[in-house]
Amino acid sequence: MESNTTHTDPRPAEGIVFELGSLYSYFAQLTDKRKPKGLRYPLALILTLLVLAKLAGQDRPSGIAEWVQNRAELLAKAMKLKRAKMPHHSTYRRILADVIEITQLETLVSRFLQSRPKAGRSVVIVIDGKTLRGSIPSAQERGIHLLAAYLPAKKLVLAQVEVDGKENEIVAAPRLLAGVDLYKKIVVADAMHTQRQLSLQIFLAGGDYVWLVKENQPSLLWDIEKLFEPPQPIPGLGDPPGDFKTAVKTGKGHGRIEERRITVSSRLKDYVDWPYL
């Protein structure tokens, strides 16, 4: 392991010029738990190098350090560093394990991603949970499970929270969405998240929702099924007026022709007790 007790700042005496609103500027807001004496690399610099290596497919500190070192001259020139010596892999390990406040980092990264200019209007936010590969210690124990909010059109994760072993995604979802700008956004999720309180939270934040309904909401499921069932004829009476609208899309791919059909109605809002349906 490399060690250093002498303060040798690689930055030029006049400082580094970086764009306000850049990822580097967000990293510069993080709390650095390290003692100032003997610091060789600023925290924002280390994290920026780490992100670049991660984007190139490096997942381990040793691979990150090697990727950065192989581009030392280029990176030193781009970041206006005095010399091209880059951090040892132990530095990345120590920063990730002991220095970074995970909650603070996630909040800043989420703010950065949501501040990015968007080409066009991407209004759909999907929330979904996954267990991290390689994080399950044994068959009897649960691995690290994250619930994420992301833009599918951009393939961009806006925010994520860890689902504690004693809770489930239903409990974590309100905490996740509390840190996301939902104004004029449409939140989509699987049937687990079809919950009244979450629907209310999204609406009050200026957004809307599209839920799947299954047996976890039996009353709502029954209402939907009855609404779309073919009407039973009543002697002497015509069919009650409806507002059903149907759209059909036909496509060809993978050696077959597919026809997709959707029928919609707003009649449930008149009598179903669901927040802002």
C-alpha cells in the first residue's frame, strides 16, 4: 500500500477552472473526512477519475487505478495537473469505504442528473428494484437490494435507495420518490407499487401515475374487470352509454405479425375510491 505524509498538491498554484454545474463541481460539495495534512489528491478529482473509469467498464479499484494510470498524461493535461502521477488502487478503496457519505453522494448525483439539459421531453419515470449481483452471502441471506428511479428513454438512473433487509420496496418507494422532481412526470411501476399513499404523494408533487392492478388490490381489480366486461343485455333497455376508446397498432418483427390493442375509459373516476384517479 502506498502512503504519503508530505502535502504535495498536484493542482496548479492558480487553481483549477471547471464549469459551474459540472459533475466535478457537484463532487466538490461533498464532505471530505480526511485530514487536510498530507492529502495528495482532492476528493472531487478522485471521484471524477473513478466515474470515468466506471463508464469505461471498470468495476474494481485495481481496474480503475490501472485504467486511469494508462491515461495519466491525457487526464493530467485535461485537468491541468502539475504531474501525471495518479492515485493508487488503495486510495480508491479507502475513499469508497471510509470517506464518502453515501447518502450525501447519492443526493448530489441525483441533483446533477436531474439538472442535465434534456433533448425533447422525457416524462416517464420508472421505478424498479434489483438485487446487486455478487452481494448475496449465502442462500439463506439477502443481498443488497436497490430500488431505482430511472428514465427509460435516456437509460439514466435519477436516484436509488437501498431497501433494508427488514422492509420491502413498498416502504422504500416513498423515500425514493421524495428525492426526485416529479413535476409533470408520469411514474410507472409494477403492481406491488399500486398503493394509495404513493399515488397521493406523486399527485401532490405535481406528477401522475400509471399502475398495474393485480390481486394485491382486489376491490380495484374487480371494478376494472367489471367495467370492461361485455355488457349484459337487459330486455327492453339499450346498452348504457360509454366512453370507451380503442387504439390498435400492428407491427411485424421476429418472423411474426403482432397486433396490440388498448381500450381506455375514464368512467371509474366517478365511483372508485382511489386518490386522483
